[in-house]
Amino acid sequence: MSKDKHVGDDLLLAYGAGTLDEATSLLVATHLALCPACRADLVLAEAIGGALIDSAEADLLPDATAPDAVFGDEAGSRGSAVAHAPPAPSGSFVLPQPLRAYAGGDAGELRWRAVGGGIRQFPLTTQGEGAVARLLSIPAGKAVPDHGHRGFEATMVLAGAFFDRGAWYRRGDVAIADASVVHRPVAGPEEDCICLAVTDARLQFLSPIPRLLQPFHGI
Amino acid sequence: MRGPDRLAGELDEMSARLLEVAERGDPAAFAALYRHFGPRVRAYLLRAGGDIGRVDDILQETFSAVWRKAGQYDSRRASAATWIFAIARNRRIDAFRRDRRPEFDPEDPAFRPGPPPAGEEALATRERAEAVRAALAALSEEQREVLRLSFFEGESYAAIAVRLGIPLGTAKSRARLAFDRLRAELGAQREGLR
């Protein structure tokens, strides 16, 4: 993966700061599950938070309460919370956590909805304003119709591959398009492409035919 | 009590205290952590939170979690300040926001593991904390302000753009430039992972 197939530093920083909306956080967390390099950068981002907490200005500091009053009864419970997790199911999943939990199962178990052109979608429920997340399944060799954006769109490949603006994207890779981009991603020829798409504004299709795909965008 | 860099080892004083809590459940070490970080975390919660009346409850939850989860602290990965920041951030989101912040699960069979925590070639936690401080100090005031608003006040880029009267893209690019600077300061360990 080259740098431009990752989630990008601004998203990673916002995820580390805890300021990112839930749908976009889901994309970042799922990418992190597949990308050790970005996990290393997340630790670095969190170190900014650590440094800022450590150097909080003295005039903001209230008197500290005695620690006993803070942890009180908790003292006795230390260690008891460490329970052994049940053995993880074996086998390979298309959808890593936390995405699989949001979908309620792996890709083969979902009730996909056809949205035209052979493309299927599965909407994901997230709270908060703005961005929405959905899974897309694009048949091998098929294109997503030309579209532009009023806002931000991030698409992460989970199975298969797609080709967009001169590059192939494979499992774990993220393609980011902003308001300036008009594009027509095409699924690779070998297998259907399953991806996670997060958008923070309506897509704008350039030709009338894809209006059939309006439900595809949930709008 | 600011941790004077007294210890000659790899850890700053507070990270060493956290390890004492982790390894021995040492109440005196926990008290020292609380004296240092309690007021700082409270300042963070007051800045970033939405409900002043609940700040002390969330402070208590944060330090309860520090006590309970200390055994998970890995001093090779993060300083105590960074580890406690992450706990306070998660408590703040749980308490003040309607939406969630999903996280990856290292136990998931689909999780793609990386190399184990590096040995001698990695920066010691203490050196890394110093490098982060140095990198923050070397940033422009504008870049530092974007990081401070993000990490300390919990503002989104959209909110920062409004607050500073700058375009959204400018807020994001200041964050990216600041992070580039930080990564350069830390010797781009990332490159070895690609």
C-alpha cells in the first residue's frame, strides 16, 4: 500500500483525538484492523494528546481530590475485570471487526439489496450527524456510474479490487474523493468487489441513467 | 507535581509509576499518578466536555479504569500520559456524545497483525515523549492551535474552521502538516512497516 491508499493523516489525527463522527470512525477503525503502519501512526497521534494533557496550563488545574475518594471501592475489584474472552471463531472473514459487528454478520450472511446495475448495498446504522456508511458489492468488471461529490467520500476495499483514477485498490486500501473529484470506479475482473463506503454528502450523478441508483445512496 | 526527568532509565517518572500499579497494584504509585494527572484530566474534561456537572463522575470513571486496566499498559508503546489520555478520551465520548467511536479488535481472526513491538531500534517511550514535546514546540502557532483544539478541546475540523474563520481544507491541511513534522521528528518508524 502506498501512502495515498491509507485513511490519511487528518482522519487518523481526528480519530486519535476522538473528534471523528461514528461512520467515519468505523472506516478508520476497520482500516486500522488491516494496517499495522497506520496503527503505529495512531499511537503517535495519541502521543499528541498525551503531551497536551501533560502540559495542561497550570491555571486550568483545579485542586486534586484525594485519590481514595476517587477510586474508593474500586481498589478491591482490581484484576477481577480481566476475564478470558471466549475462543474466537476460526475461519477467515471478509469483514474485520468492528465492521462485522456493525453489519451483524460477515459479507455472505447479509441481506443485500439490489440497487441497479448489478450493484448491491447493505446500509450500516451509525449515530451522529453527517456521514453515512454502507457496504457495496460491485459485480466483477462492472463500474459504479460516474459521480461527483458535494462532500467527502472514502471507500475501502474488503474483497476483490477496484480501479479508480489510475490505481488499483485491494483489501485494506482506501480511496478518498473530495468535492473536486468526478470518478467512475470499476471492479476488478476476477471477483465481485465488496467495499465500505462512507460519504458525508449526497453524491451527484452526471447522467440521468444512474438516477436509478438513487436508492443505492440511501437518499 | 511535574515529573522532573529524574530517572535515568527509559521511562519518565509517571510511566514508571503506572508500571508499579500494573505489576504490584501499588496504591502509593496510583496516588502519585492521580496527583499528577487528576487535575490535568479534569482540565481536559472541562474543556472538551458538554456537561460540567458530570465532569467529576467521568474523572472518577477514568481513574477507576486506570486502576483496573493498568495490567494492559505496555510501556514500550506509550507513555503513561498517552495511555491515560486515550482512556479519558473514550470516557468523554461515552459520556458526552450520542454516537460511538468504534475500535479494532486485536483478537479478531481477520485482524492483520504487525511486527511485534520493536527492540533496541525503537525509540524508548521517554525519548518518544520528549520528541513529541519538541515537535509540538517547533510547530507554527497556527498548527499547534489546530492540534490543541482537536485533542484538548475535542473540536472537529469543521468546528475548528468556524472558530478560527478559516476554510475546512485549511484546518485539515494544518493538521496534516503538523503530523508530518511530528513523524519526521520521530524518524519515520512507519517506513519499516510498509
